[in-house]
Amino acid sequence: MIDRLLVSAQADARSYEGFDFIAKHTYTRVMATHYAGYVKADSENYATYIDLATEYQDEKSVFARLDDLAAYEAKLFSEDRAKLRLLS
């Protein structure tokens, strides 16, 4: 359960980063506002997943596991994987 929550948190973190980039680099105010809404929602979702994980395990363990998963994610992205995609 903890890993599912933390992987979901990571997915929302990556989504947040993408939407934040689009919001800051789009050409229209309407689109920037639209994507800014996703940025807010994804940051709230990220925090919610972390909070839920701490209901099942102590905070120190949750953040240690999150660090492990983040390191694994970084390794995957650093490898030459032409087909590796998230949310696409």
C-alpha cells in the first residue's frame, strides 16, 4: 500500500512539473490559467498521497522509501530507454 501511494505521489510530482512548465511558457493567459489549475491540484494530490502513507507507516520510513523510489525513478530516466514514458 505504501509503495502504491508513493508511486502515485511521484506521478503527480512529474505531472506538476510538466503542467508548471506549460503554464509558464504558454502564449495565452487563458491557457496559462488553465494549466495553473492543474499545477495546484497536482501539488495538493502529492501532499495527500504522502499524508495517507504516513497513516500506515511512520513519517521517517515513508520519506526514506520515497527517497528510494525517487532514486530508482532517476535511474530509469537516466538510462537510454526510448520507450520509457509516463502519462503519455
